[in-house]
Amino acid sequence: SLMVAPIGGVGAFDAIGQVSGATGGASKTSAGDAFGKMLEGLESKQHHASDLLSQAMTGDLTDVHQYMVAATEAQTSLELATTIRNRAIDAFNEIMRMQV
């Protein structure tokens, strides 16, 4: 299974906002840096969900809702990262098809 750290809360949107200038316009974060930070957050969320699943399986987790929320956050973050990657690839392919 793919184990990539999850993105925290609105961290993905913060990274995207820095690229677009929506967080104040003075940010010099590149798209690559923002995407890298987003992937780091994704990996973190997935590890957290995995840890909670292990606790649930051993009976150490008293509130199963914690796992459900963490798993949903990780899944949503992965879907966002995949969508952004696909859009970037589509944009690159469109640029490559342009005639100069």
C-alpha cells in the first residue's frame, strides 16, 4: 500500500495559496516546494491514520472515530495531491503541444 505522509488540516491549501500569491502576494515559494510540502503533510497524515489503525486493532484506541477522521483526512489529502499532479501534467502536455 502507498504510505505517504498526510497533509495537515488546511496545509495543502496554504501551500497552494503561497504558489498563487493568495496568502499575501509576497511569498516566493515555488510550485515544486509547495507540492513537496503538501506531500510531506500527506505522508504524515497517512502515518497518523496507520498508527491509529494499529491502536484500534490492538484495542488500545478507545475512540474509533479518531481513526475514521484521520483515515478520511489522509484519503482526501491523497485525492487532492493526485488531482493537482494530474492538472500539472495536463498543463505541461498542453504547453508542449503549443507551436512556437
